[in-house]
Amino acid sequence: MSSESVPAELLEVREKIDLIDKNLLALLGERFELTHQVGLLKADKALAAVDATREAEKLAELSALCQTYNLNPELVTELFSKIMEEVVKNHKQLRE
């Protein structure tokens, strides 16, 4: 479908989606900045990079919120598990 044949309404919705995607990335960047601070604190205090209890609680909380936002809890859990894996990897690197 060339851009000339795309209805204006569809282009408008896609622009909104693109803006949301940019905002999601900005928020993810902010989240990683904060988790970097957490990693520095953990390294300074010789705490473990992984806090399994915190992760489980966070995933359960997010899964419960899915109903409010009409989201698939399996998808959200998978996405946040990946994010948390990256955070732990970063925390381990800070300890080295």
C-alpha cells in the first residue's frame, strides 16, 4: 500500500501510534536510568544483582493491572521479564 493510497484517517492513527512508541522508548530510557542507580547502590552495598522476591511481586502487580488496561497479562509478563533480565545483566556488569 503506497502512502498515496492510505486513507487520511489511517495515517492520523499511525502518527498517534508512532508518538506513543516514542514516548514508550523515552519512559523505558528513564526506567533504565533509574535501574542503573539501583545497580550502583547494590554494587556499593554488596547486594545481589537479583532480587527474586521483588521481581515476582512486580510481575504479579503488573499482571493484575492488565485487566484495567485490557492487556494480555502473558504478553506484559513476558515483556517485563525481558526488561528485568536486561536490568540484572547491567547490575552484574556494574559489580565487575
